[in-house]
Amino acid sequence: MIEGRLVRLRAPRAADLDAHLRWRNDPEVVHWATGGDPHFGPITRESMERFHDARLRQAPRSEATFTV
């Protein structure tokens, strides 16, 4: 974990799935996170589960994914 005064970065957890799905499908979050890229549009729960599961299986010493 990397922790600052205002932000904490940590490895993703299984319990993060619902929050990530909400953020990924929130039009305002998508706009600011991608600069309005239309290809980043809504994602299904099934697709997000596959993506999230792949992140949980990453080797922490060779690949790094963080959650804010």
C-alpha cells in the first residue's frame, strides 16, 4: 500500500468489484478519466468480472494494479 495525506493506493480486492462497476458506468467518471473517449463506454457486469478477476490474479512483483 502507498499512502499519502489525501490518497491511498492499494492492490484491488474482490470486494471492490461493485464500486469499480459503478465508476466505470458513471458518465462523469468516464468523461474525466478518459477525456470523453467514446470507446470507454458502458461495461457489463460480466465483462467487469472478467477484467477484475484478471487483476486479482496478477503477480504483485511483476505487475502492478492499484485502486485509489
